[in-house]
Amino acid sequence: MSDGSGAPSVKIAEVQRLATALAARVRYAQLVGRPVYETQIAALVGAARLMDEEKAPWPPMVEEVLTELARSIEGAVTVAADPPEEP
């Protein structure tokens, strides 16, 4: 993966930086009640997968936001899967 020039590590560092910036935007949107767009989530997931492939750690903000998003999605699926109560 590395040709000795250090290029892959520089590219991964840039992915980590950009993913952190996007995660911060998502967090801000959550805090002020703005929508979080599917494209933002997809970009964060894609960056996380790339970091995993390169065995690079996720920045703390990225991990926190993705974990929180996963919990909210799981909660929404659980609520939607529960049958409605009969009156």
C-alpha cells in the first residue's frame, strides 16, 4: 500500500481531518435541530470504511457521531418494528 513516499499516510490524515470536520457539522446540526442529510451520513460511513481498510484509527469526533447515529437508527427501527398497541 505504501510506496515509501509517505503519500498514503498523508492521504489518510486528510481523510481523518475532513471526516472530523464533517462529523462536527453533523453534531452542530443535531444540536441546533437542523436536518442531518443522508449524503453526510454516507460520506462519514465511507470515510470510516476507508480508515478501516487502511487500519487507521477513527478520530474521536467521527466515532462519537457515527455511534450516536447508529443508536438513533437502531432506535427508530425498533420503534417502527413494534406493533401498535390495541385500544
